[in-house]
Amino acid sequence: MEKQFLNIDLKSFDLRGADLSGAYLRDVDLSNTDLSYVDFTNADLTNADLSNANLTGANLSNIDLKGVDLKGVDLSNGDLSNIDLRDVDLRYANLTNADLTGANLTNANLSGAYLRYAILWGANLTNANLTNVNLLFADLEDADLTNANLTDADLEDADLTNTNLTGANLKHTKFSKDTNK
């Protein structure tokens, strides 16, 4: 039986560890909600408001989040593999240690986001805004950053093996420790 949440305001609730797999959460306001370690497998979050929500350790793999507001959200340690985040606003989001293997982040706005130790194997970041992003120790192997804006990004100690940076804006991008003291 599908879990449906229609016309319910879940804003600022504490739903830690809930099983919302298969839940119908279209257009639901989940902003400022504690959703840490929630299982969203096969959930429908179309146009849901997840701004400033705590999604630490949440399972969002294989979910389509196009049109979802994720500005300032905490997705650290989350499973976001193969997620569709095209055109999504992830400004100032915390994606530390997040698994974004195979994620589609085309045209996503990640300005000011924190992606330290994130796994982005084969992720598509074409035309993404990565201005002032912290990618320290991130694994970007086989990632596509074609035409991405990496102005003032910190890629120190990031794995860029086979990463496509064609047309990327690398103005003031930091790739290694400054040894000129």
C-alpha cells in the first residue's frame, strides 16, 4: 500500500529514521524538517519543499528531485547515487561524504555548497554552478564538468582522474596547497 501525504503540513517535524519508501509526497512542505536517516526509496517528492531540511544519512538513491527546493539542506553522508538533480537549487547545501555516484547535476546551482569527501564518480555536472564550492578530497573520477563554473572553487586533493573540464571556468580555482609562503 502506497503511503500518501496529501495536503499535510510536515514543516519543522521530526521524522528521523522514518520509512517513507514509496511515499507520495508531491508538493509537501518539508522545510526545516529533521529527515535524517529516512528511507525515501521510490518516494515521489515532485515539487516538495526540502529547504533547510536535515537529510543526514537519508537514502535518496534513484529518486527524481527535479523542481525540489534543496537550498541549505544537509545531505551529508546520504546515498544520492543515480539521483536526478537537474536544475535543482543546492546553494549552501552540505553534501559532505555524500555518495553522488552517477548523479545528474546538469545546470544545478551548487554555489557555496560543501562537498568535502563527496563521491561523484561519473556524475554529470555539465553547466553546473560550482562557484565557491568546497570539493576538498572529493572523488570526481570520470565526472563531466563541461562548461561548469568553478570560480573560486577549492579542489585541493580532489581526484580528477578522467574528469572532463572542457569549457569549465577555472578562474581562481584552487587545485593544490599553496607552497609559496
